[in-house]
Amino acid sequence: MKRILIVRLSAIGDVVMASGLIPALRALHPEARIAWLVEPAAAPLLAHNPRLDEVIVWPRAEWQQLWRARRYAELWRRFCAFRRALRAQRFDLALDTQGC
């Protein structure tokens, strides 16, 4: 089964505009597992989309707080855990719409 990750982290309007990718990808790859990586503020826009299999929330604000508090070891642990979780999904295709 193909695994697809869409990356559009923030800017609610941009997430809405990029959400047109979901039905297009689903039409091209009906059996694929489709996930979206997004920041918490935009996650509710995608949470109930029946064509998405998963919404992955990037906890940017939490990481920034850890950085400001100079809790670098904790930040590093969380970063590594997040990266490990993403890699474990073994995505075949990642669409980074950040520059669009």
C-alpha cells in the first residue's frame, strides 16, 4: 500500500487551499494511506476529513517554549521521538506544499 504525506504546516487559508490535494490523491491512489502534517491551529480543519487517514500535528509552539526555556535536552528528545515516528510510517511520497 502506498503511503503519502502532505506537508502544509500553518496558515489556515493555505491549508484550506491545499486541501484540494486530498480528493485528487485519493482519486489517483484509492488504496493509499494519506496523512497530513500540520500545526495545531490548522489541525481542526483536517481532523474530520473522511479522505484523510491521519492528521499528524507538529507541536511547534511546545518546541519553541522548550528552546526559550533552554531545555535543550528535552527538546532534543521530543524532536528525535517525532522524527522516529514519522520515519516509522515509511512514506513513499511526501508533498511539501510550503513553497506553493
